[in-house]
Amino acid sequence: MRNVILFDDDTWEQLLPLTFTRPLADIRCGILTIKEKWERHLDANVSFITQEYLSDRFPIEISDDNLVIAGNTLPNARLVRLINELGMNEALMFEDELIAARLSRAQFDHLIHNEQIDELDGYHINETPVERIQWPWQIFEYTGTEIDRDYKLLTKGKNSQALDSTSVWEGKDIFVEEGASVKHCIIDASEGPVYIGKSAVMLAGSIIKGPFALGNNGVVKMGAKIYGPTSIGPGSKVGGEIKNCVFFANSNKSHDGYLGNSVIGEWCNLGADTNTSNLKNDYGEVSLWNYSSESYTPTGLQFCGMIMGDHSKAGINSMFNTGTVVGVSCNVFGGGFQPRHIPSFSWGGGNELQPYRVEKAIEVGRRVMSRKNLEFDTDMENIFNYLAKNVQSKP
């Protein structure tokens, strides 16, 4: 297998709060994470160059022959072919930024230690389509195209499980993995593929319009209405009304309430009747909190809901305004609309946000993960302690 190393660039900060707890390449867009896409396209062992405080959880593996690729880059057929054709000490540049290079172990050691490396032969590929995730809203913007690409990648040469006769099926690009259950549902794949992962469950009365993906062991609750493009990550449970959203993994929106044009990290929970606005009353452009500039950045979008970092929770009847950003490990509750920027480790709601003690946040994280027989391990505890000390801004 080839050795691929996916590196964080300056856009890591632009993708906060989602990247507070992961490298760029651990972002899910479509059915797969960026890392999982490159693993399959290059038949590769993949590791990361990321922030120092994340490196124990996401370590780097170096070999004698390494492909180094920008971690926010989405693979496509032409780009994969160009990367496969790279010779040693050759690099691909796009708009004067490094996209990929092939480096020996010695070259890589020099790079890691900020030492002089041998000159690389750089090839500009500005005529090649290169798509990169540079802002949080691009995750739900690109997810329709990426569901289509991942669908073809995951289903090539395979046969779907038989479609259950109790459901209504429309369209040819529908794939149900082994062990999944889809009964008494309406599935419309006429405008994009529908992919149901292994051991996933769609309960009676669910109405799905593709492009749509439900990850392994995911659950769609009874009567859910989901408009594509939407991707529900592995282990997540969703209900109510959802439009053009991405759930990373193991997060829940189990009850009624609306969520549109949003990205939800891992281990999040939206309580019953939580609603998120994705359109301003004046139909104007939506802006989002930008951690790097500490100000609101225009998105260029008319529809943009919420970006929520890992391990955050919202109580019942929570209301989130258009263009809300919620940090890592927040516990949000209370009446009225919540602030459009809720800093990491916040507790409460409205004008009464208080700091959320990191010890309590770790205790809750450990309890939540144990319900799925997973461990909130020392690496994750160290990440929480680092974030609470270094990036928490006062509510």
C-alpha cells in the first residue's frame, strides 16, 4: 500500500470549531471523510500532519516513499491520476499552493524539522478542477456532488441488498448495504443517489429525497422528512425535518424540529423541538463567526443554518438563529434565540452563558461515549484540557 500523509494548511483555522478536535482530512463531506476518500482512491495507508495538540490522537506515519497531500483537498479522477504519476521530489501546485508532493523519508524529515529540502520539480495544475474545503459552509454545499462520487466509489462491482417491498422506491441509484432495514418508507432517488449503510435502520413513514446517505448503524426515526443533499454519519440518529445537512458521526437529532443547511459534529445532541433558522427575514446574505478574524465573515449564501462543534448539546425547544456557530462541548438551553456565536465550553443560554467546567465536560463526554461502548480516552481528555485552557473565550 502507498503511504499518504494529509497535511493541515492555513484553512484549518477557518474551519473552526469543527477542526478544534480533528485535522482537516477528518471532515466528512458526502458519505466518507476526506481521509477515507483518499484511502480508497489511492489504496493507501493514510495519516496526518496536524496541530501539535492533536498529534497523539492523529499520529503521522512516515515511510521511504510518501505522498503528501493537502488535507482539505477532495479527490477526483483527474487529480488522482496526476498524483499517481508523480515521481520522487515532484509536486503539484494549484494557484501557487501545494496540493501534493512525493517525498523520500530524508526529504520528509527535513520538511518536518524546517530544514532545507532538495529542490522539488513543481507542476502547476490550474487547468485541473481542484475542490478544497476552505470554509465550514462548503461542507454542506459540496455534499451533493460528494455523495454522488462516494456512492460510485462504494458501490462499484457490488450488489445492493434487495429493496423491501413494503417501501416505495423511485430512481435507479439506490444501494442498501448488508444488514440494513428499510421498511414502510418512501425513497426518492430521482434527483440523486440514496445510500443506506450497513446495519442502518429507517423506520416506518420516513420520506427521503436524494442525494442522501445514512452511515453504518445510523437510524432515521418514524415519520422523518429529509431533503437532499444530506449525509447522516455513522451511528447518528435523526428525525423531524432536515434539509441539506451533514452529521459527522454519533450525533442525534431524534425528534421533531427543523434543521437546514447545517453541519453537526460528532457526539452532539439536539433536544426535542430544536429549530434552526437557515434564511434571514430580509432574505439577505448570511454571515458566520470566523475564529481567525474574530469577526463575522460573509458566506455568499442566502441559506445557512448552524455549525456545531463536537460534543455540544441543545436542550428541548432550543432556537438557533440564521448563521449560528456553536463551539466544542457546549450545553445550550433556555428560551428565546441563542447568541449567533456560542464559545466552546459554554453552559446556559441567551445572555446568561457561563463557563462550562472542563472536568464536568469530560465526565459527560465519557458517559455519552460509553453508551456506545466507546472510550473517551486520554488523548481526547488531553484535547479537551488544551482547548479549555487555550481557546475558550469568555461567554
